[in-house]
Amino acid sequence: MIKHYAQFPLMITLTCFALNQVSLGQEAPSGMEQLKYKLPKPILTGTAKGLRTPNLEPPRGGKSRPPIYVPPGCTNLSAKKKVTSSDKEPVIGSLDLINDGDKEGSEGSYVELGPERQWAQIDLGKTCEIWAIVVWHFHSEGRVYRDVVVQIADDADFSANVKTVFNNDHDNSSGLGIGKDLEYIEDHEGRPIAVKGIKGRYVRLYSSGNTSNQMNHYTEVEVYGK
């Protein structure tokens, strides 16, 4: 019994050390903080099955996505800003739903663009330092959107200083280059994208249908920066 109690303080010390190591591993880089944004209520139950896609990220097992770190003072720059699209007459909804703050995924909170490759574009109003973009396409059903490409540029025609910050078009079927990012199943967490301080005024988001149908949807897009 004496030996048992003698080891007990050592066990506590080792346990506390292990917990501290985990905590240290989750600390933000110097001068940065974790991006925090409001999530909508989860709608899906269980895991989507039977999705046929060659470039799908591994299951997260119920875990949240890894955090994105941004400098202090970053805000949502895209709220209520002007939105344009390759589809001049959306099938369902209107373009202002893309950045109206409603990301719940219920009927009336998303816009539906036509089939095949389409894009939606947000004008931030002036050149900004962008650190993160979060996209919710449609999370009322577990589905995968094809050829998701996100770009930033200085001009509305995307001819000057175009930077691609996300691309999961593995076979260049959309003609924007072969991407190394993975496809993912939509859920209420959206898809946060680290941008790392790229400067630009316009953000354009492409997609080319999904595993449920040929249409393209946006529930909300948030652009964080300074």
C-alpha cells in the first residue's frame, strides 16, 4: 500500500504533463488567434452514404475541422456586399441570400444557380487583406459539390492578380487547373479555407453541380480579413 501511494503523485504529474502537451499543441501561432464564427444548427443525422466521388476527404469521425488562425481584429468583410453571378436569373432565391447572415439551411435561405459550371462573386468594396473564407453550399443533405474553386482578384473580370486559394477539381474538368484539395461532404460546419493574408477586392467561388443533382447552391459565404 505504501508503494501504491508513493507512485500516485508521480501518476498525477505525468497526467498533467500529458494534458499540458495537448494544450500546447492547440495553441495559436504567435500573434494569431483562432477564427471563430457562428455555426448554424445541424440538420443532418448520421453519415451520408453511397456517395461516388474519387477525391473525397477521409471521414472525420464526428470531429470538427482543424482550426484556422488569423490575426486579431479580422471581421466578416463580405456581409451585405454586392454579389454577382454567372447565372443572371437564379432558379431559386436571389443572390443577396449568399451573404445575408442566414446560414441555417432551411427553405428560403439559399440560392440555386443553374447546372454545370457556375460562379458567384462578392465585391468587398475595396482591396482587403483576406485571411479566411467559409462556404456553406447546402447542408440540409449530405452531398458533395464538384469542382469547388475559390479565387481572389483585384478586378471584377478576374484578369489581374488572380490567386486560387482552394481547388478540388482533381481532373481539371472545369478548366481552371488541377487542384490538390479534396472534395468534402457538406454539413453545418461549412468549409473554412485558410487564405493567409492575400490581398484582393473580389472573391469568386466556382462549382459544377453535386452528387445529388446538376445544380449549384449557396447558403452563405463569409470572408474574414482586414
